[in-house]
Amino acid sequence: MKRLNLAICCLLLVSASSRAEEKFVSIYNGSDLSGWVVEGTDKFKDKEGKEAPTWTVTDGLIHCAGKGFGFLRYDKQEFADFALRLEYRMSKNCNSGVGIRTIKFTGPAESRPSFAGYEIQLLDDAGKKVDEHSSFSLYRYVPATSNPSKPAGEWNTLEVRCVGPRIQVTANGVLCQNTDQTTVNTIKDKALSGYVCVQNHGGVVDFRKIEILDLGGTIVERKPIVKPAEVAKSPEELAVAKKAADAKKAADKKKAADKKAADKKAADAKKSADNAGSNAQPAATVTP
């Protein structure tokens, strides 16, 4: 028994030593967005009506203005097995996320990380119960086991580690996701490689200290999804489009009703005129 315990201790020490020797590489240089590409909403109108970029570098931080919908994707390399570390700070009621093993976002919903790969959900939901849409969930598929997120305005640490089908998420030092995708029917066939990115979902959010450790594995080539004529938009864009469509429908309906009323009024007027003419007495003939 003593030998077994000694062997286990040695294995744990070797594992801890191996983790300590892991050398992460920064994929954000702290000064600009070199190596990253903006997908989706890239510009917006500020309060003065001037056009401004959605993603910027401010005081060494990657800053998302929280307008529209889209992603900031690291474009230099795809990863199969890896560990991704970063820190993030959210605004009140913010919605964001980290995409992993995904493809290039081209507009259709199928090209979003939550469909094409995974989205690690990030929300301003400190202290709230976990579900498939709360922080650190594999969004829409697997809830986190806990929610150690900090309140808006505070910095959070995040590490996502993917080795084969195993996905682990550690937030603020707490392991809150440890899933083997082969055991979950809805995700068992998802690809085991792809890009990493961070999300703009209409909330102001900052990122810093983005580092990655490439653990090898096989990159699976996947073709981008071609953008169709009708593309999936963000909830905000869909709401605006629906409002515009409803307004047009109401205007068309009113126009049709007004035309019908005008046509009826004209018909009634003509009918009255015709009736008046048929009822009129013939003029008397004057004999000289």
C-alpha cells in the first residue's frame, strides 16, 4: 500500500511539474490587432454620428464596444489539442463568449462557434444558477458544474483545455466544465480542431493576456460555409428587421384599405350621380 501511495504521489508530482513547464505563447501583442480578424459587425455610429470600429486596442486591452454581433478571430493558426488562457472584464448585463474549434464566421448561424464548434458562454451572471446558457457552459449543449464568475467590472481568469474529445474549462481557479464530447449525443460528432475567437454579442467587454499552448493533434480541414442570400443575423438585427417588416406590412395594409375606401367612395358618388340623373324631370318645352 505504501508503495502504491508513493507511486501515486510521484505521478501527481510529475503531472504538476509538467504543467509548470508548459510554455504558453501570447497570441495578442498588447498594442494592436495583428493576427486577428473582425467578423460580423466591424463598425458602428457613435453618439456624435461618426463611424467607429467595434474592436479596438485601448490601454493595452482588446476592447469590444458592444455594438451589433460578431467575432474577433485569431487567424494565424488553427488548433486541435490546446490550452487557451485569457482574462476578461464585463460590463453590466454583458453577453460575450469564447469560440473554440470553430470555422470562419460568414454570416449564417451554422458558421457561428456555437454551431460549427463550441462557444464557452460568458455572461454577467455572477451568483446565478447554471444551465446550458449560463457562464462557462458549452453554450446550448452542456451546463457548467458551477458558476464562479465575478460581478461586472471585475477581472476574471479563464483557461480552456481541449485534448481529443475532452474539454475542460477552469474559471477563476475553479474547474467548472469537464466534458467528454463522445458521451453527449448532440456534440459527439463535432470536429476536434479549428480556430479560437472572442465574441461581440452587444455588450461592452475587455480582454487581455491571451495566451495559448499548442498540444498537437490533427487539424481537420473544413470548408467555410458559403453565405446565402438570406443570412442569419444577431437577435438585435433580427428584431430591427422584424420591426421594419411589420411596419411595412402595416403600411401596405393601410394603403390597401385606404384605396378600397376611396374606390368605394368614388363608386358611391357615381351611383348617386347616376340615380340623380335618372330621377330628374325632363325640362318643359317652351312654345313661342
